[in-house]
Amino acid sequence: MNRIKRIFLIFTLLSCSVLSGFAQDATDFFLHTIQKGENLYSIASMYKVSKEDIIKLNPGSDRVIYTGKALKIPQKTVQKKDDIFYTIKPGDTLYRLSVDYKVSTQAIMRANPGLSAQNFRSGQVIRIPKTSEQDVQQEIVKRQQEDDLIQSDIRPAVKPRCKEMHKVKRRETIFSVSRKYGITEQELINANPELKDGMKKGMFVCIPYPKETSQKEDIAEIIENPFVVDNPPTDSEVFKELEEEVSYKALSTIKTAIILPFLPENGHRGESMRMIEFYEGFLLAVDSLKRSGVSVDMYVYDSGKTEYSINTILSKPELKEMNVIVGPLYQVQIKPLAEFTQKNNIRLVIPFSAKTDVVFNNPSIYQINTPQSYLYSEVYQNFARKFANPNVIFVNAQQYDNGKEEFIKGFKQDLDTRSIAYKHVAVTDSVGSLATKLNPQKANIFVPTSGKDVTLIELIPKLTQLVERYPELNISMFGYPEWQTYTRDHIDNYFKLDTYFYSSFYTNNLLPAAKSFTRSYHKWYSKEMIDTYPRYGMLGFDIGYFFIKGLSIYGTALETRLKDLHLDPIQTGFNFNRVNTWGGFVNKKVFFVHFNRNYELVKIDFD
């Protein structure tokens, strides 16, 4: 039977009986190991289930969850046409999963662009794609071509009885030797009748050629599961082969689009001015890179405010050719833009919103503004690195600050996990009452439960008196990003109180890079930047410089080389991490800004 007839026979049988057996039913749930920064919302978002469904399987998870613990996650569907999630178990290999789920290793890797030899480990959740008829047919053709190649290499000469001779080693058995050479125990015994009396160390045994199967048997085996091979590859071999198949390419010109609301609507002039300043900073980055030899094509669109206006832009043919798109501002426009970039394999940099769930299931997304739970987790970890065993004193504010409730709750939970005790005082308490909470052997860190200026106005005089009364003690104040907006009013007290605050963005206007940028901005646009935090012009510059520079160096391989891209930002730092193996990137960069008693202003970078 020639090859064309054989392949036709395979496809005929395939259409009758095979496809129904390729997808395996999913179990009712799988296990997800909680990672640093995750909460019920982010976990539910990445698996497209509800928080209520998770809580139902994990009683008590609505109150508290802990990093490193496992949660039961319901499979969203058990329909055979859908992808499923799978938790890697000890002993699993990519090849074994390919065989079990009747899907190619290439398809598994395409469904999990963040999967690598380093994170393919027990407990890691991956996405198993649905069985594709096209993938199956391609695999069958590949197997048939391999078989035909082997057949064409066979010469009609008589083969020797033994494929090779094997010297028996200590503890080897008939079973282990037969498995090693891919033959049955009976085939080994038939070739070596003396083995009926046992196998002994040092003896030589004949290793026969494996039994030849008929063409029909070959076809039946291929149809049963075309992903089974005679010599299963190791994971390192599979990953190496897949890496070689991926064709990364350099980019001679970086095609970049910015989609933001530049024209004021309904009186939102301030918003429009901030977006224009962001764009102006971005242009300064482009100019700087062009002068260093980088070629950039810029496309700029006014996004409007509606889903309709964004869809009008997405219909433009040139947009499919972009290497990176920056935007949008409005929440309603994120989903259609994210779907467009994923479909066309374009990076989407979301510069402002922190409250979007598209990053959990879209590998093309870069989220600049760190989601709250990830941001807080980084703060807790860096706090522990900075202060080994502090005496933490929470100062309950008179004014309720809803935005800080989750931060304080998580902070206390983290301190409990680290067995670090903490105390409480009220901002209305006397200086004497605050003094009773001090510990002379530890760093005393006062943490207000509100980031509002009115709380600082009330607290600072009392802490100042405390420092003056006990100059020998280590007393500091720790707080929030918005404190940098109050610097002009409190800078002297910040230094006196050894103040720290965390932030994803900060610049010291006295540093050379900041001074140079400010001069350039004024020279180009004959105006000063808007007095906001962050400075939108600096944010635009940092984002533009990072991504265009990265693409100019690494081309389409940027995602695999992010950790190698070391740039000094003016204001906004970047530390991108994938949220899972199939999703996008969130920026986990967090600085501590420290006003020390030597009147030095220090930006502490923990990376």
C-alpha cells in the first residue's frame, strides 16, 4: 500500500471513530496553589469562575487565604469542546500529558506561552487545550512520514539475529532489560533460552530486534493515539525542540500606536491635558531613541470615551501591523482593545487602570499600574526585608479611609504569618499614651490607618514630641504613595520622623535624570508639567523608552528577555511578572522612599 493510500485510509477511519476519543473528561475540580499577591478575585478571574464557587469548595476562604496553600477550583465546564485546567503532578512530563489528553506538546505550549522548563513543576496549573482535528491530522501525517522514512532506509539484506549484545549489570532483571530495549520479556527469553534458569551479573544476552508489526497494526496504533512515540522525549528535549521551532525576529522599525482621549469631552479638560502630557513625554522618549539609531513609526489616535469609538479605530488596517499599542484610559474600551491585540499577536500596554481582569487570560497584556493585591503583597515582603523584627504600632485614624482597609487587614495578616506582634493606638491618644507602646530594643514603626493629610496633621506633632522626648529610641513613620503630594507641607517633619512610604512611582527632582527631562520638556513644549503624582510626562517617557528600547534590542523575543532589560527610569520602575502560564504581565515594581534624619532622601529599590 503506497503512502497516499495509507494516509487516505487513516483519515477515513479517523472521521468515523477517532475524534470522539481525543478529549478527556475533566474532573470536578483541580488544585491551585495560592501565589504571592493573589486574592479570591484574581484567582476567580484567571479561571473564569465566581468567587462564590471557590468559597463553596473551600469553606472559610472568604475570610482569609494564605500564600502556598492549595484551593480547590471548579472546572468551569466538562464539555469536551473546551480547554481545561490541569495541576501538574509529581512524575508528569509534557509528553505524558500529550498522550493522556491526545494533544500535541506544541499545542500545550501555545496555550501556555509562559510555560518553561523552569516552571514545569508539581503544583503548577497549566491550560490543556481542546483537541484540534487539524493538530491530530498533522500529527498523523508526521507519524506516517517518519514511518515511511524508516521503511525507505530498510535494505533487503538479511538482518543479524541480535540487534546488539548486552552485558548484565548488578540488580538488572529480565523485566528491566526488556523495558530498556523496548521489547517484551518473552521476546528476550526466546532469543536467550538460557534465561529460563535466571539472569546473572556479567552474562551477555542477545537483544533481538523488536517484533515487526503489520501495516494494519501500525495504522491502528496511530489512530488509537497519534501522539504516542516509540522513544518518549524528556521534558528538556521537548522544551529545547519547541524553543528552536519558535522564530524570533529582529525589528528594523518599531511600529507603535497610542490610543488615548486627547480631545476634551463634556468638560473633562483636565483629563485631556494629562493625556496630552503623557503623549508629550512619550514623544521625548521616541526622540531620544531615534537619536541613538532606533527606527520608530508612531500612530496616534483619539480614543473618545465609548466602545463604539474604539471599535472604529480598530477597523483601521494599519493597526494590525503594530508591534505595541499603548492605551486605553477608559475601562469600557479595555476589553475590545485587548481582544484585538490578542487576536493579532500585538503587545498591549495598559498604562493607567489597575482594575481590569483581562491580564489574567490574555498573554499580550502588560499592566503598568499594579493591581492592588499584588502591590500590597510586594509592600509586605519588602517591609519584612527592611525591618527584621520591628515593633509595629497601628495608629487608628478619626477619618475612615476606605482605600486603606484592605491594606491594613493584609498587613496584619502578613505580620501574623511572620509571628511579628503589633499594637494599636488612636490618633487622638496623648503623647504619654503613645510612649507606652514603644520598645527600646526594636525599631518602632508607626503606621496610620489612613493616608489622608488630615491624619498626618494630627499625628505628626505628637510623634515629633515623642522623638524629642526619647531621642535614643528608634522611631519611624511608615505610610502611603499619596504622602508625596504633601511633601511641601511636611518635608521637614518627614526627615525628623525618619519617614518611609511605598510607591510604584517616585522621582527626586534634584536628580540629574529628572532635571534633564524637565529641561527638555520645557524646551520642547514651552510649559511646565502639571503638578500631579505621578507626573504624566515622565510616565509617558518611562513607558515609551522601556518598550521601544526593549523591542529594538530583543525584537519579538522581548517576553523571554524582560529580566535582562535593565533601564534606569526617571519616575516609574518596571518589574514584569506573568500572572500564570497563559496570561499576561503585571508590574510588581515597588519602591520605598525614605526621608532619614540626616536629611537625605533615598529611593530604596529592592530588586
